Amino acid sequence: MSYDIIIKNGLYFDGSGAPGALRHIGIKAGRIDAVSLSPLIENGCPEVLDAAGRWVTPGFLEIHSHYDAEVIAAPALKESVRHGVTSVTIGSCSISMVLADAEDCSDLFTRVEAVPREYVLPILQQKKTWRDAAGYRAFYDQHPLGPNVSSFLGHSELRVAVLGLERATRKIKPTEAELQRMEQLLEEALDAGCIGLSVMTTKLDKMDGDRAWSSPLPSTFASWTEFSRLFAVLRRRGAVLQGAPDAVTKVNVFAFLYQAHGWFRKPLKCSMLTALDLKSQPLLHRFTRLSGWLANRVLRGHFRWQTLPAPFTLRLEGLNVNAFEEFGAGEILRNIKDPDELYAKVLEPEFRALFKKQVKAVLTKGLWHRDFSDCWVTECPDASLVGKNFKQLGAARGLDPVDAYFELACQYREALKWSTCYGNQRLPVMHKLLASPWTQPGFADSGAHLRSIAQYNFPLRFLKYVRDAELAGTPFMDMGRAVHRLSGELADFIGVEAGTIRVGDRADVVIVNPAGLTDELDEMHEAPMEVLGLERVVKRNDAAVDATLINGRIAYRRGAEFPAELGRQLGFGRFLAGQLPALHKP
């Protein structure tokens, strides 16, 4: 027998959680055809990859991306593929592009995800020809995807499609007919292959465009009666709810826990944002792990917190800071469109006083710690500032750190590039979050926040945590389980065919060089986005992945990079439909 591709001599992990073992893999017609203890016959095989000293794993899943716009324009999604991600999920955080028109979808997406409207809207106006779930699925079935794609239906988009943008962004009670229409459209989306519904209850994310500028997302205006009606559909169908409690008060997490419970009924499968070790809330990680135990063990639910397996470091420019949405004075800045007006605002003494007062407030803290001694300059026309934090720069000028920041921002605007770490810096806590059965690796936000977040390589960072602990003699997880957490466990949870590479499985495979799992994984760089013509920040360490295969085809190879047909021809990724029972009425 001849194979299309042979991967030989690798330490093979099948994605089930089993430990690695030396195996030789034969791939034929896009599937794993053989997993052998002994070498395979190479005669007639056009591609033989020697994986000696490497790990051979299933392709990794990213269950929380915001590639919704990019995958339409540039479907290769090379920044994920180069890091071993072979399946991505879109439609997160209540924002999708299934039902509404192009302008509505753009205005839901662009400000929240920090991708310029002037780039996204024209693409949607040109490409988005569908207005229902069946058309959405048909588009992706004929789209030359790089990685596989699965999708949520976003609740904000669902509300806009049924209520219209104006009513969807107000605290109104939908009519019974409108609620029934939402239920019907959700059923149709699940029938078309969507894996579930994403909702949002934090009002920090805001609308773009002129019609509802700065309004919170439509999902945040829904009542729990509306949520419960839709959640009942998900529960009956075995679909996934992706949710986000209020980022400031956090009180409504208990409402989500109640919705998830499985006492005397089928549990609701919930994937929630987010379990992080935040500097602003150093005890939060304990609450998320405890609530996960409560939801699953006591309430008999099927509940997981998404966690980011990497330091949560952002790169920012001038006054362009999403975290300013978390408090009133910062929100004032975020609502100013004109750059000259924006930078003039921080020169007003009254405004500065209000900003400084609210920065020091404790009870309103969200994700950001608001400590300007933990905000340091990374690039600036004045090179002498690089590496210093705003507290140091203020002390040298006899200024408060906030005043120092504002003055430098006004002087250099977007040329002042600075970073801050929100959290995930404590190694023992990170190990506990990654090892918890109530968390799942996610929250990478790939395709969004192009100038600030660069977590495309998060699976490699997860493997680095595990390998470093093993090398230090303090293991907290075996490598078989680590691979399972990034592949088979996630695929099983969201209900798609992916995550394992056993005989008969689709050949989505990564060859990882463990020696390449170094601190370079955390270094930020800039790289162009295909087609869109934008620059984004990325983290790259190309020594860590030798090759990525999607559907039995080499989609990335270190040194050779990407084949010309990736993202241009069918045959690599495909739309991964949720494995749900067909539509039926209760």
C-alpha cells in the first residue's frame, strides 16, 4: 500500500489523553490510514516527514476566536495555522454574521473587536450575500478555508435580525411572536450546523457606526426570560451556550450557574468567560475554580470556564485603550471619535482629576489593574523612554503617573506604544487553572484587537507550561492530558468531528518540536494581515512547529511556509457542523 504522506519516528499523541508512544503514521485520502509500531513502506509515497525527536499531535482547536470578518476576506488564517491550530470557532461574544445585513454585522463587530470599520464594512457589503443560516452554511461549504471552522449564532445578531437595530439596543420586551421567531431562527441555525448560541451580559462592549454608536451590545438588553427561552432550545438540542457574566459586578454568574444545573433535567452545556489570574482581582481564580466545582459536582451541570494559557499582556498605542470602557472617565474618551478632540480632552484639568479619581476606585475594577507603574513604554520616538513605566517617567518629571502618561500620549499619540500585563503572571496559579477539570483553554480572541492582543500561539504556550514543569521536576499534568485538553477534550465539548488522530480520523495533524517551546513564544512582533492590508501584533516562535496538516494536506511547513493554494482552493479546512439531533418540537 502506498500513502499520500508518511510521518515517521514521532512521539504520537492521539488526542484521547493517552500518553505518547513512538509510532509511524500513514495518511491517505485525507484520513489517518495507519498508526504502526513498525516503519511503514515508503515506496510510492510522495511525502515522508521524519518526526524524530518531535511530538505528533492532533491539530489544536481554538474555541474562542473573532475571525468572523477575516475568514471571509482571507480564509487561510495563516497566523493560526503556523502555530498548529487546525480548527477555529467564530460567532463568539454574541457577535456573528449569520442573519443580519452587512452594516448591522459590521457595527456589532468592529468597535468591540477593534478591527477598523472602514476595512470590515466594504468586505461584508461585497461578500455577504446570505441572510439566513442555510445560506451561511452554504457559503462556508464553498469557501476555500485554511483551518476548519465551527460557529456559534450570536445573540446580539439574532436580536437585531428580529427586532431591528434600534429596538434591539433598547430595554424593550419582545413580543411573543418575536420571541418565537428568535427560537425558530436559533433552531434553524442549529440545523444548519451551528454549535450553539453566544450571549453577552457585560455592557463594556460597544456598538460602532452612526445609528447606535456607543450603545452596549444588543444581547445586554435582554431579560432573563428571553435568555431562558433560548437556553431551553440549547438544552433540548444538546448545543453549547457561550456566555459572559457582567465583568464589573459579576453577580449574574449565579444566574448562569442556575441555568446550567442538571437537577431533574438535562444540563445546559456552558462555556463561560473567563477564568484568569487577574492582578486587579487576585482571588478571582479561586472563585472560578470553586464555582466550576459547584456547577458540575453539586448542581450536576456541564459547565466550563475558558482560560487563557499565557501571560495576559497587551500592547497599546497612545490613548487607544479598550479597558477605558470599564469606568466613566475612560468611557468618555472611548466615545470621542475625532482624534484631535480626544487628545484635547485629557488636557482639561477637571477631566484629569475625574480620571485619576476613578482610576484609583476599587469597586469598579474590571480586567485592568489600573496601576501605571505596571505600564511600560515599548516603542517611542524618544528611545530614552523605552523600558520605563509611567510612574518612573512621572517621578523624573515631578508628575503624577497619570499626568505623565497623558502628556506623553499627547506628545507622541499612536507613536507612543506601551504594554501592560493584566494577569496570568503567577506560575503556581497558572498551573492550577490549566489543571482544573472545570476550565478549558480558550479566550485567545484571534482575529480581533489587532494592535493589542497576540495570542495566536496559545496552544504552544500551554505545552510550554507543561514541559517546563516536567523539566523542573515539578509536573502538574502529563503531556498526554495536555494534548487532550487542546484537542479531543475541546472537540467533544463543542460537539464537532475533530481533535483526535486515530485510524479513520480526518488527518488534522501538528508536528511539534519540543525544543522550540522557549521564552520566544512571548515576544511580540508586527506582521501584515493578508488582503486587509493592516498590521497586527503577533507572537511567533517558528522553531516550535515543524508542520501543520489539515485534511491530510500540508498547510504549513517550517522554512517553506504555506502552499500557494492555502486559502485559495478547496481541500484544506471545512465547516465543522455541530453533532446535534435533528430539529424536533418538545
